[in-house]
Amino acid sequence: MSAKQKVSDVGAAAKCSMEKTKATIQAKGKKMSTRDPVRKDLAKHKKEVKIGKAELQKQAEYAKNAAEKHVKHATT
């Protein structure tokens, strides 16, 4: 793994972690602001969806970084 790929992967992981934290905080805020169990469940579901999207985006970024490394090595 090249240094550039490692840096890109770390950046992707950091962004994913930030998005997960943001989703968790938003969900907690919505859960605290309502007594309705349906809205609480909806907030939890939205949080899980956002976390899943962030994880998929991270994996896509990892794959992109690996593909760029592969193309770079194939052309040299």
C-alpha cells in the first residue's frame, strides 16, 4: 500500500467516523425532543441509514484508492 493510498484511506475513515458521529448526535437530539415512540424509532432508523451510507461511502473510497494504485502500477 502506497503512502498516498494510506493517507487517502485515513481521510476516508475520518470522514466516515465524523458522519457516523453526526448521525448519532442528531438521533439523540430528536429522541430527547419527543415522547412519541414512533418518532424515536424513526430517529433511530434514520441514524442507522446514515451510518450505513457513510460506511458504504468509505468502502467505495477505499476501492477507488486501490484502483488508482493498481492503474498507476500497471502503467509504469
